[in-house]
Amino acid sequence: MTQRPLWLSLWLPLCLRPPALLVLVSVLALTACAPGRDFVRQGEQLISEGKLEEGLSEIEKGMVLEPDNRHYRILAIRQRDKQIGTLLAKADTLRNGPDTLEDAAVLYRRVIALDGANDRAQAGLAAVESLRRQQSRLDEA
């Protein structure tokens, strides 16, 4: 009696049970259809750890792999807007505090790096520069 090849030994039981084959094919198809999912999950994890730029970069990698995935695009926009709002609130608070102008400027620059057209960040950075000039004049007097 001849021995069957290994692949046939593994494949034959699946062929005899069509539901098992259908489940296997479905799992493989779903895994292949979401190549960007791992990048998006990693991006969300990084953002939750406070690594905003790195997290958004990972989500964008997922968007590149799945350009038609609206969920990823919406997630990226929401996360970016949420984090920009948080950064702006912190920067505004720091701008009004004593000896924290440089920290505020750093946060405004981060926002501008994420969204170059953000008027609030540009105005905040201009206000920081104005406050620095005023402080410099007072120190000279």
C-alpha cells in the first residue's frame, strides 16, 4: 500500500467537510483583505501612549495599503483633530503662564507640523513671539 502525500492527507479531510473548508477560506480571505489593519492598530496604540506623530504615521501606512477604506481615513482625521485640540489647549495654557513661553511655542510648532493651515496655532506662535519681544524690552529697561 502506498502512502499518500502530506498535502493530500491534510486537504482530504477538509474536502470531505465543506463547512470546515468554507471557514478556512473565509478566514484566509478576511486576513488578506485587511492588510492595513495591523498598521492602524499599532497607530492607535502609539497615540494612546502619547506618541501622536508616530501613531498618525502608522495609520497613514494602513491608509496607503487600503486607500478605499473610509474607516481608516475617518479614524486618522478624528485622531488628528482630537490631538490637535489637546495640543492647542495645552499651548494656550502654557502661553499664559509664567516662564513657559518656550514650551507653548514647541506645542504650537507641533500643531503646525500636523496642520500647516491651522490659524489658531499660527496666531498662538505669533503671540508667543510678541510676548518674548515684550519680555526682552522689559528686561532691557
